[in-house]
Amino acid sequence: MKLKRTTLLISSAIGALLTHSAALAADEGPKVSTVEEIVVTAQKREQTVIDIPQAISVVSGDALEIHAATNFSDYLKLVPGLQLVQSTPGQGRLVMRGVNTGGVASTVAVYIDETPFGSSSALVNGAVLAGDFDTFDVARIEVLRGPQGTLYGASSMGGLLKFVTNTPDTKGFTARARGALEDTKGGAMSYRTTAMVNIPLGETVALRASGFYRKDGGFIDSIGTSGSDVEKDINDAKVYGGRASLLFKPNDKFDLRLTAVMQDIKADAPTVVESDPNTLATKYGRPTLSQFVPAFSDVDYRVYNGVVNYDLGFATVTSSSSYSKLNQTKRDDASFNLSGLIQSVFGARNELYLGQNTNNRKYTQEVRLVSNPGAKFDWMVGGYFTDEKGLIHQEYIAVAPGTLTQLTTLPLLANLDLSSRYKEYAGFANATVHLSDRIDVDVGGRYSHNKQSASQAAKGVLAGGTPIASNLTSSDNVFTYSLAPKFKLDDRRSIYARVAKGYRPGGPNVIPPSAPAGTPASFDPDTVTSYEAGFKGETADRRFTLDVAAFHIDWKGIQLLTVVNNFGINANGADAKSDGVEFNATARLANGLTLSANGAYTEAKLSGDTSALVGGKKGDQLPFTPKVSLGFNGDYSWSIGENEAFVGASLRVMGKQGGTFDATYRTANGKQRSIPSYEVVDFRAGMSFGKIDLEAYVKNAFDADGKTSTAALTASGLPVYPGGAMGTGVIRPRTIGVSLTAGF
């Protein structure tokens, strides 16, 4: 009944908004000022949001600051249908429109300006290492929902999230700094500092640089087997880095921009709490985690990019060259699972951890030629190349209890190296034909060819003495396309339809040379075909906007784990379908009140059974995709003398979700694990004193116990933690903060 009442409220609000929009458009007065038009580059040319014939959300830099948003989890409430699966800072999986079954290959592409970030293959954990860049001095975040295979290629079949940073400005000196302090319920204090400067170095050159440092205080306590505290606030994290960008623009026809980005995310323990494996309620009445060996995760980003634009008159040629690195070093506590086994076999009391290094090096080059605006026929042609090298190193280490001192009396437990290489060549083209003043047809295509190679070395008693597997190769040839007709009802309203295809690369299976005949040596790409129809509208002053999209997605040949000839491999298995409706509505009233609502209804289900190893059955909800998700935001600003004040509030509603597919849970319970619904409420208020802004805020004001990830039980059906508990990622408890921003 609660969701029915919420749906009725949304329907009534949208109806009222449309009525108000029509009335205001028909009777515009001189007292109503015009809201600035939003221009984006999501389709690799400058366009207004209303001109793009597909679902797109834009989160401005101002909105990010107002909501004190620094990472993925802070701005999910501003984008309909965007989900995050996360258990540790820097380790997150983005999900759009339900395109998710777990696994290690991405379904959502992440870009920072012109640079694709993260692994394109299924061999370097790209799905769970989505680039979570800090948002300070970001102009906006553009989110394209649905497959983007034509312009963005591999691993964008769910959608695209693009960070657009501020460009250096040759017109004047500017500088800003911000500091914030936060207190989390039951946890340690947090703080952050940021600063940026824009320096003109003449009439044609400018430098823009920014830096940030934040300390996120821990709120999870480590407990022993008796339930008593061992260590408090173990999951603190430090995130720091900077960005520098140099612009050379000697005239209106040519510009060169060089950018470097550095960010480190250092988490001392996962943001995981022990929960009841059936209800997922947090055990012991507070966030706790039984930790025997201290865990940590260090994730480092490095991005270097050079972009050249040259106007040829009839078109503009753009060249983007990028080199990026992602390094992760982590230590996971594996004591409760394996220490007893090691002691029973070798007679040595021990604690145990899994150490892992994950490295990805990526060079990309894109060149495209884009027609200049004003013609009856807009076109784009381009080429793309990427060369990626990946490495995963894992080892199990037994240590003396209560220490990190390795037990040298034991044999080698497990040591694994998996190196891989991915090369892709692609050509793409896109055109928009203006059939009349009201009818446009957008069509595009992309042909991609990739080659992959991998080798593995594994040894140790827990690795089963697996021999070296080398010279593993695979290759794919994929064509993706998009077709989107658009009809303009008038200058401010349009309807569109879109059909598009996206893909995720296949790859080699890492199997030893001794594998029996018939063991698949590789797996194929999986693909989605999306059908979308939508409406976009705004009043002439842009104070009222509404966009609605309905979609149907066919997902074919999903890449899933299976076992063939006693070897665990990737294979193309079950299909899935996703149907849904998304909306985003905004009302900017003349009295300073801004209201917005967004939401998604998504019915994403398997169309067939997965392998027994995965444990999914036909009709299962795809993991971490709630049927209903809603976001409501309201802000009111007013003048106090020469100063300005504001207050605001947000509500995010997360409906019931399906958890990670879990064969052991299904065997015991006959169904997929379910994650309970939850709601998160935020408050904010502030004052602007000219060049100084003061803000206070409360995140998760009513301390919701929202779960963001689940972990399967062990193969033997045993819990991962003592006391019959399992680990679940959790949102941050109630956090009260204050920030001060100064501009010059």
C-alpha cells in the first residue's frame, strides 16, 4: 500500500506540473526570469538536453556542492534508475536499467572528459572498480541511460556516466577553497578540504588546478568471537588527489587542452557489517565486523589526456590521446573460512588473509570529424583504438594469530598470476537528418574488432597444483547501431523513439593445456538491444521541465560462470529482459522554491536458468535493481539584506531488490535472496555572504539501515562470519556536517 500511495502522489504531482507549465507558458510575465539552457557533450558534439533523442540526466556542479556530494553514493538520488553495488570505497559496481548479473566485466562505461576509464575486458575486474572520481570543480556529470555502443563502444550496454571537468578560462583569475567537518552516528569524525585556482597566463593560455583531501571516519567496530569490542571505527578511509589542466587557444579555430588527474582511495577495512543471512537485518544492534587480520584496500587513479580541436570550416577535427592507470592493492581477511582447514591439515594455529594486486594500463586514441552546425545534415565519422594491459596477482598467506607475521613452517598455500592484454580497433559514424523543421532522424553505427590474450601461473596446495596456462587468445567482431527519429511538437516539446544495440566483449577462458577436449577456450560477447520511447518538454523560460522514457531491453548470451569438465569458466548462458519507465520533473518557481522528482519502475528478470554454479532461475529479478526507486528534492532560497539563505531536503526511496545470485541460499530456501526496501532523508541549509558560503547538512537523518551489497555463503554452505552471519555492504549512518566555502 505504501508504494501505491507513493505512485499516486507522483502521478498527481506530474499532472499538476504539466498544468502549471502550460498555464505559465501561455501567460509569461516580465517578472519571470529565464533559466539558463543546459548544453552537454554526451553525443560528442555540443547539444541541448532537449535536442538529444534519448534519456539523459545532468547533475550540475552547483547541485553537487549543494548536496555535499563527493562520490557515487551521494548523487544517486539525483539520477533516475542509477544504482550502486558497493562494499568498500573505490570498489563499486554501477547498474543502469537492470543490466547486471554480477561478474567482473563492466556494463556501464565511465568517462572523465574524453578519457574512457577502467578495463574493457572481463579479466581485470573492471565492473567492480568503476572510476569514482571526486566531484570538486566538476562542471557537471552527464548520465546517458541505455546502450551507448555506437559512440562509446565496449562495456557501455547499460549506459554511460561521464565526468565533465571545468575548462581553464583565459578571461580572469579565480580561486575557491572549501572545508567541511562531519560527525557520523557511532563513528569517528570526518573532514575534507578542497581548493582550486584558475590562472590566465596571457591572452591565449590558462591553467586550472585543483586539489582535495578528505578523511571519512569509520563507524564499524571489530568484534571478537565473544561479541566484545576489539577495535573501534575500523572502516575509515582517506581520499586525496588533484587535477591540473592547461589550455592553449590562440584563436577561434584551434585549441589544445592537456589534463592530468591523480586520485588515491585508501580504505582501512570494507564498509561491511555482519547481518542475518535470511532477513539481512544488522546483527548485534550496531555496525560490527569480526575481523581477525586487518583488511585494507588502496585504489589509485592516474589519467593523462591531450585533446586538440581544429575548425576546418565545414567541420571540426578532434583528436583525443589518453593514458590511464588503475592500481589496487588489498588484503582481505579469510580467517574464518580457511584457518580451521589449515590447522586441521597442518596442525598450525593460524589466521589467514588473501592479498591481491590488480593493475590496468590503458592507452586510447580517438580521432573524429564532426560537421559544424547550421546544415540540414549533421554528421560525424571517427576512429578509435585502445591497448590495455592487465595483471591480477593473488596469494593466500597464513600468519601467527594476532600478528601479520607469516608462518614459515607451512607449505606455499596459493600464488596466482593472471596477465592479460586487450586491443580494440573501431570505426564509427553518426548522422542526423533534418527532414523538416519538426522531424529529425538520428542514425549511427560502429564496427569493433578486438584481440585478447591471457596467461596464468598458479601454484600452492590451495590452488590444486594447476599448471601454467599460456597462449590463451580470443577475438571478436561486433557491429552496433542506433536509430532515433524525433518529432518536435513545438520549439520546447518533442517526442522520440530509439532502438540501439550495445555489447560487452568476450574473452579467453583461463584453462590449463591439460583441459579435456570440449572445454570452451573462450566466451562470446553478450549484447543488448534496447527499444525506447520518450517525451521531453520545458516551458519557454525553462522553469518547468519534464522528461519521461519507457524502455524494453533484450539481453542475449549473458556472460556467466559455469563448470565444464570440472573447470570454472565464463560462458554465454541465460538471456534476460528489462522493461521500465523513468521520469524526471523539475519546477523552478519565481519565489525561490525549486522542486524536483525523479523515479524509475524497472521489471528486470532472467528469461532462463543460469548454471547451477550461479544459482539463478527463470523469472528471478536481476540483482540490485529495485522495481521502484524514487528521488524527491526541494530547495528554497531567499534574500536577507544583501545576503542569500537557503534550506532544502531530499528523500530517496529504494524498493525491495534482489540480492546477488546465490546457489547455496536457493538450495536452502527455494528462492532468490531479497534485500528489504529503505528510505533515506537528507536536510541542508546555508547562507551566502558574497564570496563566502556557509552550509550545514544532515545525511541519512533518520539513520536508515540500507544494504548496498550481499555476499554469497561459502560453497559448503557455511556463513562467512561467526555466529551464523553474512557480510553486507551498508550505507553510512546519520551524518551531520558543516562546510565553509570562500571564492576570490
